[in-house]
Amino acid sequence: MHLEFISAGLHVPFSIIISPYVDAEDLELTLEDLAHLGRPFIIKPANTTGGGIGVVTGAESLLDVLNTRKEFEEDKYLIQEKIYPRIIEGRRCWFRCFYVYGKIFLCWWDDLTHEYAEVTTAEEHYYKLKALKRIMRSIAAISKLNFFSSEIALRTATSFEDSQFVVVDYVNDMCDMRTTNHAPDGIPNALFDRIVERLALTAAKVAKAT
């Protein structure tokens, strides 16, 4: 997905892709490579996803990379620069967006607390967030998936106009559907209902067509 996104013109964090530990115990990664990432940087498995499983958000050294990649030794790993989102009116501009059979739902998603708040129509217009839906449609076209979520951050810049949307977590194809009834970091109950309704309507259309 990383390379596909770049080819499609989507902005992604500067990343280095490393082979699974079982394929190559020795790591062809230099201190110069790490210098391009800055400190701290992110280490995460490429395919083992969901709920931050296996993700190290404050890596500082080559030793951190060597130790972390052994956790899921059959998986590739991404080493990424750390993205710092803009802060607008005390709110971090980090979003989790859901694509559900052509319909897109936008949420503010605090990357520190993991708490959600739905993006209102007024906020979408006022903060010029329509680009999020364009990005999600591009991701859907690339991934060929009908139900997934992605994390997209508005990178810090000197001015709002210079800010850049960066796809931080590319495709979660097993969405965390816990609600706030079950966990503080669950999705809003109203959003859960709309997602389920969209899935049910799609299933009904498929059933009718067959």
C-alpha cells in the first residue's frame, strides 16, 4: 500500500520498508537511513494491524528496530517518521475515516487518547476537510476494498493553507467496531448505527440482485 499510495499521489510519511526477520536476520539499515526519519520515529508491522498492535511510537535507535521486528518475525515492518498534527482550537487534526460501500464517515480521532468525535457538516466546510473524502475514495480504488478505515493527519505547517494531509495508517480492513458503550476509545454509538445501517442496506441490495 505504501508504494501504491505514492504512485497515486497520496502523501505518506517518509518510510523505510524492511524484510521479515525470518527472511533476513541481519538488517541492512544504516544510521544514515535512520537520520532521515528524525527522532523519535515509528516502527510498525506492515500487515499485523488493529488497535496499535505491535506499534512502537517512540523509537530512538537501531536497537529498537532490531528488537521490535522479532515480535512478528514473519511480517515486514515499516519504519516511519513521526507526524505531528496541527492543533486547531485545542483539537489535534488527526482523523479516522471509514469507507463503507461508497459512503464515507469522518471522525476526529485523537492519536494520544484514541477518543473519537464525529466531524460535523459545519466542521467539514469550515475547516476545509472535504479533501479527506477525496483521499478515502482514492484509497478505496487502490485497495479494492468496500469496508475499511484509514488514519489521516493534517501535518503541522506555518499556515493552514500550507498544511498537508498525510495518510498515516493506510488501510485497516478489520475495523474496530467497539462503541463508547463498551470502551472510552470506542466509536460513537450513532456512528456505529449508521455504519451497520449502510452494511445492512448493501446486503439487502445484493440479496435482491441475486
